[in-house]
Amino acid sequence: MGEQNSGKPPDKEQANLETLIQMEWDIINILHKKLKDPDLTVTEWTRAANALAYHMSNLNKMLSQKGETSQFTEQNLGDFIKGIEPRIFRRIKRDFSIWTRRLSSKRY
């Protein structure tokens, strides 16, 4: 008889993952443009940077699920946020470090 298929077909799941990856890239590009806005306050810069870090982490996880290698190495991440004011960059770097430390200490 025909083969039994439990759950969703793999090609539909793959298409859904591709859609989510593209959405994350779109969000990351929007946030990256926002970080270059000189009219933002320090608080707004920090929020945008935190959101950017969160979405970059999500994208990295989705790419891993897809089987691709990590897209964000330290070199690429540095190039990605190049051009940010030094004082803002230091704050982003500190906040990102704290955020990743908290994230890694959570137990699932």
C-alpha cells in the first residue's frame, strides 16, 4: 500500500522555515537602518540594538535548524554594526554580553 506520512510534509516545513528566515533578514535590515538614525536617543539606540541582537540570534538558530553553518561570526557581526558611534557601540557590546550571559544561564 501507500507509505504513511505522519505530520506535515518535509517540503512544506522547509518552505515555512525559509519564509521565517527571510522575515528575520528583513527585520534585521530594518533594525540595522534604524541604528544609523542620528536622531535616536541612547535609550532608543539600546532598545534597537537589543532587538537586533535578539533577531540575529533567532536567525542563527533557524539557519542551524536548516543545516547551514553559522552566518554571524565575530568578524561578520563587527562588519554588520560598523559605523555606530563609539559610546553607543560600547553600550551595545556591554548589553549584548549581559544578554548572552543571561540567555546561556537559563535552563530549558
